Amino acid sequence: MENPYEERQSLLLERIIRNVSLLNEALKEVSTSVTQINQHNQAITIAGEMWEGYRRNAAFNLQNIDGLADQHASPDTRSDETQHAA
């Protein structure tokens, strides 16, 4: 005796298999796109890290230049003050 639901089940399984196959292809495309985006973002991240390093170095050097300028200005100012007091 033949199962009356067998044909319907067979058709449903075919649809499920076809949809899963389409889903698998779509996920492969998404995975490829995410990989490309990650590679692009890696280059941007490296550039950002380099920029941040340059910014910190520039800030450090500017602070040292300001400190040196203050040190050089202070003795001159003091000698001017002592000359005016005398």
C-alpha cells in the first residue's frame, strides 16, 4: 500500500533542499563580502594607528619645545629683572 502523503512529503523535501541550497550560496556571497570588508578595514585600522602614533609624537615634541622655550626664556627674564633691580 502506498503512503498518500509520500508525494507531498517528497515535494516539500525538494523545496527545502532547493531553498537550503540557495541559502548556502547567499551565505557564501555574504562571507566573501565580509572577508573583503575586513581586509579593507584592516588597511584603514593600520593607517589610523600610524596617524595616532604621529599625533602622540607631535604632541610630545610640542610639549618639549614649549618646555625648552620656557626654560630658555626664564633665565633671560630673570637676568633682565636683576639688571633692572640693580
